[in-house]
Amino acid sequence: MTQPAPGSDAQPPEEPQSVQVEVRNRQGQRPWVVYALLAVTILVFLLQLGTQDPRLAINGMACGNLPTCIGVKINQLILEGQWWRLITPILLHGSVLHLGFNMYALYVLGPEVEHHYGHLTFLVLYLLSGFSGVVLSFMFTVQPSLGASSSIFGMLAAHAVFVFRNRNIFGAQGQAVMRSILNVALINLLISLTPGVDGWGHLGGAIGGGLFAGLAAPLYKIEKDENGYFLANQTSAGYVWLASAVVLLLFAGLAAVKLLG
């Protein structure tokens, strides 16, 4: 806030209370993308349960159900041209616990991220983070993998970048959020080191989401009009498209190196 010049009779503007400062044009919006992702992912898991058959196998690996056979990340099949497996694993899960953990994270954190980024940008963030994670897993591990964890890690990284970029706006509240994000990230990093967990997928998702947010995360400025104080986003739509292109081309390029190598 600016201060009046010495000797001036002007009064500094009233400091806005945090509860009165809103993201203009996004108030009251429901997180429709989060709800859609939850619904689609749960529906796919129900299809996994409904098509279980221990005889189902692909490329010598027992996959157990039809959606997993079609979409799980298997390096050899990707190398043979089944490129959709670089994105479909984010819709698949290995157990109810696996699904529950990821969908709980999406349900808890997703609405806040979608509120600030907007519907379309949040969807792009989620998909690109998932793609980034699968690509890094494809490059550095031969083990099959599946799960939305790469998208969750990307969402977590993007939220951290957003809070950091707006640290002057959020103040102490932002510092508390950053500590919480770092604690969650540390716990999940330790989990990623345990056998059977695709740590490369987690890392790739975090890199993709963080890189995307570095260019596309909202940057707020407090402004005031006749309706009161509001947060004006200074990040233009052009940066969102640029961020999308950078992340997509980077990780598609990495996948191409693996495919051609």
C-alpha cells in the first residue's frame, strides 16, 4: 500500500480484510473439473473391478482386468507404438486404497487449485502433470506402472509455486500453506523411495506441474473499485498456452528420444 507524502492531508486507503478480498469473476464457481476427474477415475476403477479375470495378460504380464490391459504403462508396448499408454495410466489404480489415497488428495486440494487457476487451466495442468510423470517413468524404469499420483504431485507442485508467487498477498497464511505443502511433499518423497512405488512418475509429475506453474500460475494484485477490493490476476492467457507448449514439447521430446533410441 502506498503512503501519503509527508505533509499531505491525504489518508492511506483502508487496509482490506482478507475475507473481503476475492478473486473477481470466480466467486461461487464449483470445481467442475475436479468433480469430473473424480467421476471418470472412479468409473474406470469400477470397470476394472467389473472385468476382473486372472487369465487376462498382455506382453507376458498378468494384468487382471480389461482397462489395465488396455492402458497400463508397459515400456515395450509403448515402444511398439501404443503411445496412449503415456497418458492412460493416470486413470487406472491397483487397489481401493491406491484409488482412495489419490482421489482424497484430488478432492481436498483440487478445488482450491482449480479456483485460482480456472477450469481449463487446471485440467491442462492435471493432464500435463500426469503425462510428464509417465514419460519420466517410461525413461528410467522398466516396471509397469499406473495411478494418478503423477497428476497429484504436479498439482501439489503447481499450488506451491502459486502460493510462493503470491507470498506478499497471502502473508502468514501463505507461509503456513507452504509449510504444509512441503511437509506433504517430504512425506510423499519418502514413500516414493519404497519398493513398488513409481518414484520416477512422482518426480516427473512434480517437475511438469512446477514448470507449468512457473509460467502460468496466477499472479495477483490487490485492486479496488466501487464494489470493493478484489484480486486481479496479472498472468495473461498467453502464458498459459506458452506453459502448455513448453511442458508438452519438453516431455514429448524426452519420450521421442527414448522411442528413437
